[in-house]
Amino acid sequence: MKKLLLIIVSVLTCSDFYSQKLEFQECGTDELMRKHYEKYPEQKAQDDAFNLELSRLIKSGKFSSTLKKNQVYEIPVVVHVVGDGSAVGTVNNKSDADIIAWVNYTNGVFSGSSSSGMSGTSSVLPVKFVFAKVDPSCAPTNGINRINASHLPKYVSGGVNNDNTTNAVTASEITALGMWDTSKYYNIYVVKKLTSNSGGLNGFAYYPGGSNDYSFMSTSASAVNAQTLAHEFGHALGLRHTHEGYNESTGACPANTDCTLQGDLVCDTEPMKSLYHSSVPYTCQTGQINPCTSQTYAGGERNVMAYTFCFRNLFTQGQSDRATAQLLQYRQSLINSPVASSVTPNNTSVLTAACTPTSMTNPGNYNIGVTSVKFADINNYSSNYKQASNNFYENFTGNYCSGVSKTSIPANIATTLTVAPGTSNPHIIKAYIDYNNDGQFNETTELVLNQSGISNGSVATASVTPPANAVSNTALRMRVIGEFNGTAVTACSTPKYGQVEDYSVIITRQNLLSVENTAKVNTAEIIKDENSVYIKSDLKISSLHIYDASGRLLTGRTDIKSSEFRFPVNEKNTIVTVTAVLENSKVVVKKLKF
């Protein structure tokens, strides 16, 4: 299939209604997107390029077949409750129980559950929020982070307003008080009040793939029976409002001669106006004539992504497909994030000191860097360079707990290294291993990957076999660099636009005691045993990693030390890939269908 092209961030500020309280609240989406694209015209061009490629896939009839059906993707979330000094449990500082009930309700909206008031005709948005179990410091968490903003007088009096800070603070002032790694957690901020020049807002979110990636919610809309969070995360998956293209000043309906490139870019949502501006305000339009189709509304008035006075209880299949495509293309790091598990990877290692960058030549939000590294047991997703995070250098060695960043590789067998670039612009990707452990990287003998012209949707790969004189049984530094294509890059270069990441690798060699076991390696087997993966070997199993068809890590174990292991697989109609490393460094890989 063709690779989906890049979609770049576009800031959205969106309003919403919920069944028990209908307040007229405007949305600042159009104005904020206009300002955003004026500032970053290249992002508008790349957004259009992505949508054009998706349009071609849809028209070819190949789009739907590329998506796995009946798969639900878990998204780890952290909810930052931003208090104004009020006691926990009050309206401006909601209790944990209130937040948990709200997120659970939103999961019901995604799944079409009747408990969330969704009808049986709604298509499923195949995502589920799970509260993070590990915080960025590797400590246990319930996924709810309390931020006390009572020291900000403007927040206490006026909440958040990105357009007018006379009596309010900006969202960036709040995120500066606490934001967890956006490549591992989806950050949701609940604030006492959210406004813009247009008036009161219930929430906003960013499209995926850019320098900012979080959502803000007003406390009034952060409640059971509110579809606001589902609406905003729809935007975080690239969905548009169903009235996209509606001209409020002239009353003109959205153009619909090509439903893959006009309106909300979804063909099974009816073209419609914003129903906040209907001739009979504050009433549901079900049963009325849609002036854009001259037919009775066919469900658009109840769509979760609509502006309507109806109870919103519908997603369409087209919306589900588009959201899934963008989820798989741009949010693999969330799907695979280990922070949803209370078991953290053991990446402990001590490395010889080496040159590390302390600055950046040309900081900016160009989305250049490294987004994933896979090498034997290493399976780490991360964000490309973001100016707000200042993450031009990422040290994933030592106490890092949000991904697998340490591995052992055999001395005389090739191991595949795969590196994914940032989300925009062509890249040069380089990787080094300090084979002689002297704290330096030789540009000839220790350069293990060097590829140019790598863009989002493709990866750089290399087959790595350590040289005979490489230091063994010692943690060695592996350096991975993602930089703008054409930039001169060495292991110790100061990053210009991109990133440097460090990992640890141990090269293992067989000793005399293990030679007698080499003939038994072929007896290792991986089979499906009822609803479990079952591994049995004549040798002890050193490590095991199991991935589903989307690449999501189901389990990663480095502490088995047994010749047998069983892991239950609860998903139905799925294919898993099992990779086991035996004590003599032999790697056994098998795919199983459940």
C-alpha cells in the first residue's frame, strides 16, 4: 500500500454541548487555524498533501482494506486537574472519582455503549483511554496529576484565554507547570474556565504530528454525559467538524463535489451547516430538513463532531476509518507506550562518558529527529525535536523507564536496526556503536547506519554484526541521530534542526560451557496453546517480546530465566509476533494467529 503522507499540527479550539446543560458557546477553530497556517504555511501544504494521498487511497478502493477491523487501541492518558486553590472535590478542583467516571463515560462514547447514551447505529471509534500507571519519574500513578495554579492571580480570576490575557493566562503558562512526555502520554488539562475572543469554550485540542499535542477542557464540560472529550480527541485523531467549509457570513453550505477533499473530508457524513446558528436555536434538529441536502437530517445533527443542540451519539464508519488511519500513522508511540503498565523496563546501565550536545544551532518546530528505534530488545518510541520540550538530546540509558532502551546482541550474528524519522521533512539518519568503549565514535569503524532521504512513512535500516575485536559483556553506548537531509552530521555534531539519542548495547559471546548446548537450539518452539502463547526450549529464555499486528507491545520480559513461558492473548482475530532470545543469544521469531 502507499504510505500515508505527513499531517502537521493545527491548533483547534472547539466547543461542545452535553445533554443536561445546553449553553451557547462559540468555537475559535477557524480563526486559530487561520493564524496557525499564516505562521506555518508549510504545515498547511503538508496537511493538504496528506489529505490528497488519503483521497487517492479512498478513490482506489484500497483504503478500508488497509485498516484492521475489530481492533481497539489503548491510549495512556494523564489528566492534569488545574486547581485554583479550591479544595479537592469542589467544582474547580474535581475529585479523582469524578475524573475517573468522566473518562470511563468517554470510553463508552468511543465504543458506542448504550451506557453513554450512544445508539446501536453508531460506528466505533477504536480507541480506549487508560490511565497511566507510571509517571515520568518512574513512580506509580493513578494517571491524575494535580497542579495548583493558585499562585497565578489571572488564572484564579479568569482561567485560560489564549486570545486575551488581560484577566486570564495562556495555555502555555499552564503546561509549563507540568506536561508529561507527549510521546508516551496523552495530556488532558482540566481548567476552571476556558475562553477566547469568541466567548466561552468547552475545550480544544491539537491535530497530531506537531510541536504541541494536548487538549484543554473546561471543568464544566469535564463530566459524565458530556461528549466534549470524545469530540476533542476526535480532533486529536485528525477529524474535522461536520460543518467544515460552512460560510457563516453568507450561509452557504460546504462544497461537496468531492467528499474526500471538501467539507470534513469524510464521505458518509452529510454536508451541513453549524446548527448553533439555526433559525430555531436551542432545539434539536432531528426530523427537520437539512438545507444542504434538501432531505431530512440523516444523523448528522447527532454526530459527535457536529455543532448541534441534539444529544450527540454518532460516529460514522468513514470518521472511524479516517481516525484510525491517522492514529496508526502518527500516534504509534501512544499505542505502544509502556506507561500503561505498572511493570517498568529495566534499562539500568553505566556507560563510558562521551560527547553530548549542550545546545542547538537552529531551534524550531520543524518536526525533525527520531521517533522510534528498534534493535533486538530495544523498542523505544519518542518525540522528534520540539522547541517547547527542548529535547535535542535524549539520554535513554540509565534509569529510563518509558520504553526498552537496553539490549544484548550476539557477537557473530547480524541484528537488524530500524530507525523512524521525525514527522516532517526528509532526514539523514546515522547510528554508531562505541565498539571499543573509549567514549568516542569512529566515523569509519563504528558507524553502523548511514542513510539519507528518509521521510515520514519510511524507515532507515541496517544489518549490524559487531566486529571481532568489539568489547563484549559490557554496556556500550549506541548513538542514533536524526537530522535534516543534507546537513553535515558526525557523532559529536551540535544538532542543527534535529536530535541525538543514546541507548545501551551489550555484545555477548558464547563461552565454553554453552557450546554443548548449541545443538539443542533448534528444539526451541513457540506455539499457540488455547488462548496463550507457549514457549518451550532446551535452553533458558533470556527475554521475550510479543507485539500485535499494529506493532503494539503486548509484553516485554527480561526476567524469565526459565525454559518455559506462557502468556495469555485476550484479543480475538489477531496476529501476534513473538520474539524470544535464548541464553546463548539465539533469537527465535514466530507469528501466531488467534
